[in-house]
Amino acid sequence: MTGGVDLIPDLSFADLEKRLPTGPDVIVVPQLNDAGEPSAYPIVQWLQQQRSKGDPLLVSVCVGAEVLASAGLLDGRPATSHWLGLIGLRRSYPSVQWQDGVRYVDDGDVITSAGVLSGVDATLRVVERMLGPAAAQRAAVDVAWPDYSPGVPAPIPLSKPAAADAVGLLSGAYRWDRPRMGVLVTDGLGEIELAAASYTELSYLARPVALTVDGQPIRSRHGLTFVPRADLPSAAPGLDRLVVPGSEAAARSIADGLRLPERLLPVYLHAQPGFGFDGALRDISSIYDVASARWVAKTLQYPNTNPQLAGRAWPWSLTVRPILIAGAAVVGVLIIQRLLRRRVASAAAEHLAVHVACHLSSEYFQRRQARGGRMPEQ
């Protein structure tokens, strides 16, 4: 939901209560930007109510674990979250036994997952528990998930900030200069495919905005309703790129033949088979650079760093900018210092001249007084 995408809910909590009086069997909790704040209290209260009246399986994705922690549902229990989020979570919720190095932690009625894509493994674990390993294996194959580990969470490297992560800071420093990228969404689009297209926002590489050809809402492959923020014809003049997610859209070349500016040659992210994020990572590496694609994969905790990534190794143009800015700042300081020195020197010379004039005038009047008021010969 970070990349210019809006979703219409199907039900309110009250609607759900009417449909499922005994409550849902599984509740998936995503990240909330206001977790722990009063504005999130209705959600926290609802989760607490569900736990008090039944035994739903709670599944958190990424920093969604903070929502469960703020509700007191993880106190004294093992849990995990995104590797960057864990830094603050350990400080804010010390009663939780935070773990890292695993895709998910299954603690019976609560499953918490690590970075965003670790939620795929957590979901497969839910399928295992409800339908069996064979069904989970089929689901993993269907979405081309490369890291399925039946029965136990797959281990993952202990991620921590590294020098190569500076590419994210460089992109974030120039957010005003990001290209505006249209994401053409179509009926039947896979949700993972849509998420992959919008996640360029995660590394500040582009400003994605969801579009449809006619500006009307679309229904995704599994029945979610997404609302575009514009229609393609009216938005086209302000766009720098156009990407089209979805294997079906690629198979039908759905954007070919549309009257678009030449610069908006459609890029079909999922023309090749594979997991939904593979095409997005390939696009990032070819349009921007390999370092940025690897940073996105790290922030997502994507286990597969091989789709083959081709492109520039590093965003040197972004790297040079702060150097040039720093150099310009140094030159500016030197110029100001030189002007100040000149001004000080000029003021000192003027002060000296006044001092000398006053001294000569004083001497003149003293000599005149000594001669009885007569004017000196010279």
C-alpha cells in the first residue's frame, strides 16, 4: 500500500461480526504507521476482543508485530519482525522475546514473520497447519516462492546495516528528484505482482501512482478492489515511465496500441516466469543500478538474490551530488571568508587613516598653541 495504491475494504468490523459471530479463524495483521498511538486503539481493542472470545490464529507480517505487541498479545512470548524494525521494538517492548535469523516464529496461536516477504513463508505455515504440507507445497510452486521450508521456518542471514546500504540513504536524500512512474493496473492482476510494482517507493527510486485505462476500480485475482488515483490518458503527460505488472497483462500486451508519449513505452514487469518480485528487481537494476536492487531485496528480506541483475553497479551520479554540493559549500565558505578579510582589512585601513589624521590634527593644534596661536610657516 506504500506505492500509490488505494484499497476499498469489503467489510467493517461490525459487518464481520454479523457474518462471523464466533470470529475469524485467522487474522493477518500488517504494519500500521500509527501502531502504539491512540489512533490505532480501535484495531488494538478489536484484536483483544477477538482473543478474549475465541482462539483465532494471529499472523503478523513484518512490523505488524508491533500492533500485536502494543495490544499486549506478545508479552513473554517469542516473536520476530523486520531486521530494521527490531532495533526499535526491542527498546519499546522489552517484555517480548524478540528473535532474528528466522523467517517466522510459530508460537501456537501466534505466528510472527520477519521482513515483508517472510510473510509468504508464514502464510505457507498457516496452510500447512490447516490443509497439510502437500497443499502448502503446491501453493509455494504456484507463486514460484523459492524458499519454502516444510514444517520449520527457514533460517535467514542476520541482517544489519552495512556500507552498501548507503545507496538507500542516497536515494532518500533526493526524493524531490524521483521520476513519476505510472503503474497500470488491470482486472485479474495478482496481488504479489501489484505489490512488487509499487515497492520501488521503498527505496525512494520513483513516485509510483496506480492508474487504469479508464480511471475505474479493478478487481484483483483474489477479489480485492483497488481504486486508481488517475486514468492513464489524463495522467500520461506528467509521467516519466509506465510499468505494467501482471503475467496476464504481459501475455496480452495490454498496453500496446494505446496512444501514449514515446517516452512511456510500456514495461511489462512479469513477461518472464518467476516470483512476482523477480521482474521488479530486474527492472530496478537495469533502470537504476544493481546496488539499489540489492538494497530493495535486503529490505524485503527476499531470500533469492538471483534473478540475474544487470546494470550499473552503483549510482555514481547520486554519489557525486553530495560531493559537488559539499565542494560548492566549501568554495562558498572560502569566498565569504575572503570577502570578510577584505572588509576587515578595509575597515582597519580606514581606522588607521582616521587615527593618523586625528594624531596629525592634534599635533598641529599643539604646535599652534605653543606658538601663541600664530599659524605655523609650514
